[in-house]
Amino acid sequence: MISAGKKVRRTFAKHLLFVGLIIFGFLATFPEQVFSQETEVTPQPATVTTLRSDKAYKLYIEAVANYESAHEIYLQRKSQYLRFGTLKSRQDAQEATEAMMQARDTVVISYFNALEEHLTNSTGVPEARIESLGLAFDAETQWFEEHKASITSATSLEDLVNKTKEAESRWKSDEGLMYEVLSTISYGKILDFSSRTNETFSALRQKIADIKQDEREEYVFSEKKFDILGRWVSEIEQRITQSKDVQLEAENKISEFATKKGRGLNSYNEVIATLGQAQTLLKEASTFMNEIVREVKTKEQ
């Protein structure tokens, strides 16, 4: 009995706390483009926050605090049981263990809810993708709700150990889903950035075409200047095309989480690095568009 009590661990909950805080501390934002005839293409932060997502995150933090408190009580009761071995200390230890395990399941549930809210309010992620991942979250949340409710039915510390192992196994199997969601949120930001880059680029090309047709003296450029602008436009097209290729590479990496081929945090870091490459290419395209704007506004000598 004593050995069974010693085995009741918080390994996966500690891992959950660590991953959760790291994840929500890493809310990458990607630049937004704004273009008009009178201004440059200016990066602006594109972030999405809602009261619901903020509330969900606060509930997660509260659940973690409650779990830590319950775990401290569990350690005390376990120590007393190991020291005295009385029926009363045994009962106290079992009740404290149950409370700790229920608090731990609440952490998992609140974490799923917070992450799902973050996904729902993310930028650029297709609705169909949000719905499918949301259904997966709902299934996992229900499993932990049922597991939490079943804890009080345990008749011994050995039963509680087994239930801990069940929850830990389930948590580990959810790793791919969590990293898929986190990768998808970051990917959505790049998709949104890419879409707005394309819109801005189309507007810029149209402006150049309009200038070619404009016969007003201040808008008449030499063929040499139009050749320069044409080459710069080609450079922008190249960056945008390269970015799309890198985005496809990132999407393929994300799909590996669903097929269990993803390697957890390592694969997630690879996705983020790949998206960073796509972002860099889009930033270069934005910089080149700024150059074109300045060139258009510069009078020929």
C-alpha cells in the first residue's frame, strides 16, 4: 500500500504546466501591410484577442494554482500516512489524492478550453479547419471530464494509481493534437499576411499600369524607369512565389501531427522555423514594394 501511494505522481501535470506557459507566452505576430498612393507599405501588428480567450486563459492559470495547492496538501497527507499508517491517515491520504487528481484533470480541461478559444479567435485559419480541430478538442475534453468524475469511485490508492496512469497515457496521446493546433494558429497568421501581401502587390501593379496610361506630365516616366520598375516587380513576384512554396512545406509538416508522424516539440519548432522563412520572404517583398513606391514618387532627373 505504501509503495502504491508513492507512485501517485504529477509528472504529466508538471509537463502540462511547463508546456502551457511556454505556449501561451509564444503568441507570434506577423506584420500587416497597408498601402496607399501617398504612403509606404508599412508593417503593422496583426493580433486577435477577445474577452473570451482572455477569460479562458485566466481560468487555466487559476486551475494550475488550485492544482498546486491540492498537490501540497496531498504531499502532507501522504507523508502523514507513511509516518503513522493509521486508518485515519490512510483515509485522509486517499481523499487528498482524489482531490489532487481531480484538480489535475481540471488543469487539462481548462488548458484545452483556452487553446480552443485561442484557435477559434485566430487569424487566417480556415473555418473548416477550426471546426475539425474543435471537434477533436471536444472529444478529449469529454474524456477528461468523465475521468475526473470517475476518480471518486476508486476504492483504494492502487485504483488511484491506475487512474493516474490512464490520464497520463491520454495526455501523451494528445501531444500531436496540441502541437497541430499551435502550428495551425501560427500558419494562419502567415496565410493572412500572405493574402494581404498579394492584395497590396496587386494594387501596386495596378497603380504602375495606371501611371503608364496617365498622360499628365508629372506622371510621365521614361522607358528606362519603367524597365527598372518592371525588374523590381519581378523580384517581388519571386519572393511571393518562394514564400508560397515554403508555406506548402510548413503545411505538410503540420499534417504529420495528425498522422502521428510529428515529433512533438521538435516538429513544432521545425514548423515555426519554416514559417519564419516564409515570413522573411514576405517581409522582403514588402520592402521591395516600399522601394517601388519611393521610386514612383521620385521625379526623374
